[in-house]
Amino acid sequence: MRDAYQEQLDDLADGLAGMCAQVARAMEKATRSLLEVDLQLAEEVISDDVRVDEIRATAEEKAFALLALQAPVATDLRIVVSAIHGAGDIERMGDLALHVAQAARRRHPQPVLPDEIKPYFAEMGRVGVQLAIKAGDVIRSRDLAAAAQLESDDDAMDDLHRHMFSVLMDRNWSHGVGPAVDIALLARFYERYADHAVAVARRIVYVVTGRMPGPLTV
Amino acid sequence: MPPDPLPQQLADISELLGRMCTVVAGALQRATCALLEGRERLAQQVVAGDAQVDALRAQVEGIATDALLFHAPVAGDLRRVVSAIRSAGDVERMGDLALHVAEAAGRGRPLPAEVHADFAEMARLAVDLAVKAAEVARTRNVVLAVELDTDDDAMDALHAHMFGVLMADGWSHGVPAAVDITLLARYYERFADHAVTVARETVYAVTGREPDAIPI
């Protein structure tokens, strides 16, 4: 039978994995609100963001209780410290999904994205949501190979991000300054979202191995 | 070697966090000079200097983890250790943002002269916030910490103003300059936000409450 302490640790991991699922859904909806110019979806993402903040607060309380009452050592201590970091990263992912939804709401009923730009954002949204789901899986499984997989998935996001800028900076860009400014920020939100998912996975590598993988380039 | 006593570790953590804030304040100051005066060597120095911030962060985390491991602190001491771990992440991110400004400066696309004054002002506000965050980290002065929130309002106003400038009909510098300015303005705004977060973490560590609940 598992003891209460082990149960508390698992509970902490479950909370964080659930938070990943929540921000994955948020980004999925935010991306759809952007692509389909759907105000109601955008509003849903905006009003749901407090839930992410609440889950974070709960996770942090659990982490504090563990530290104060159980004084964990070794791997368990790393789990708790990583959970504190992870909760911050995942909350930020929620904020970034919120920013995407806010952009969709701000321009509504106008679309934020010209039609030929939409496929890029559909793809950035897909890659971002997958990264969040995978980060949640890695929190549960502590599978190092799956954690490493996030890094290569993130390369796809970086490529999309870079490509988006070359489109904006091209002399043939015909949509003017306003959309370019929106797109530059939006592309950055997706790229940051993905970076935070990777950071969560890297913390899991640290939990398992006791060492951080090489520096994250941001 | 036996671990240092907890009070020594807590003092070291505060000192290191303070130093991190001072270092990133200097980095953003120099990155801004590089940006506005087109000084590429200076930009390279900022880029090279970022490793120092990362090393300081690792040091803070190392001491904090040791404190948890050897002393199992509770209550206010526990909050102080945990908030230091979080704050170190925020300050490291401030270093990354200064680095992004320096990288933009090194790209050799000078900003239009008409936005120089706005960027100088954003830099002044951001550097000021980081210097204040350093003092808050060192002295744990809650009153000063709450002040940072108000200072950040000026940054938000300036950030909003920049978008107004870009979106105005009279904007004549084209799309690439507008995209550069959009991202740069965001870097300054995020830098300031993280400085505010560091101060808020300190309020939380000292009082056990979020700053919003403090009647100052």
C-alpha cells in the first residue's frame, strides 16, 4: 500500500498534469477563435484563465505543505522544487493562450490574420497544443525519451516562428503595419508557449537524473 | 563540508538575488545604449555577459535547495527560500530579455530617430525597476516593494503609446521597423513585469500575503 506521503507527491504531479491539459485546451480554443474569428470561444478562454491560476495556487499550497511537513530529500525534494517551477511555467502558458484570445477579441469582427497567414497559425497552434499535452504526459510518466522528444518538436515551432518573420519582413508584404504588428506578437506568444512546455519537460529530466539538460536557448 | 547555518544561507540568497537584479539592470542599460547608438561591440558584451546571470541563478537555486535539504525550514523561512527560487527564475528571464535587446542592436537595423526618446524612457523605467527590485531583494523592504507596482503603470502606458505611434496613419518607416519596435517594446515591458514580480515575491515572503492584500 502506498503511504500518505507518496500519495501527496503523486497528487502534486497529477495537479500539474491537469494544469497542462487545461492550458492545452485553452490554446486549442484560442487558436480556433483566431482562425475562425469566433468571439464566443475567445471569451471562454479569457474567462477560464482564472481556473489555471487557481490550479497553480492549489499546486503551490501542496508543494509548501510537503516541504513543511515532510521535509523531502533527494528525488522527492527535486520533484517538489520542480513542481514549483513547473506551476509557474504552465500558468504562463495559460497567460499566453489568453493573450491570443484577447487579440482575437480586440479585432473582432475583423479577422486578425490575412487568409494566407492562417495555415501557419493553425500549425503553430497544433504544435503548441501537442507540446502542452506531451508535457503533461511527461509529468506523469517521467519518461526521459518523451521529455527529449519535446525539444525536437519545439524545433518545428522555432522554424514556423522564424518563417513568419521572414514573411512579415518581405517587401511583398501587402497587409500593412497593423496586421504585421499583431502577427509579430502572436507568433511570439506561440513560440514562448512552446518554450515553457519544453522547460517543464526539462525539469522532469532534472527530477529523474538530478541534472539539468544543457542550456535552453531562448 | 557541513552546510552553512540557515540564517547565513538566507542572507546569501538575498545578496545573490540583489546582485542578479543589479547585473540585469546594467545589462539592459548597456543593451539600450547599443540599440540607440548603434554600438555593436557593446551589444556583443551584453550577449557574452548573460552567462553570469545564469550562473548566479544556479547559485541561488543551489543554496536554496541545500537550505531545504539540510534545515527543512518552515513558515516565513520556507516562504523566503521558495520565493527566492521563483525570483531567481524571473531575474534570469530579465537577463534573457536584455540579451534580446542586445541581439536586436547587433542586427544593424537602426531604429527610426522619432522613437529614440520613447525607448530611452522605457529603458530608464525598466532599469529603475530592476535597481529597486535589487534593493527590495537585499533589504526586504515591503513598502518599497509595493511602490514598484505603481512605477510599472508608467511602463504600461508607454508600451500602449508605442502601439499608437505604430498604428497611426503617419507611420512612414515601413513594416520591418514596426515589427522590430513591436517586439522591442514588448521586451522592455516584460522586463519591467518580471521586476515587479520579484518585488511581489518579496512581499509574499515577508508577510505571507500577496501585495494586493497589503493596505499600503
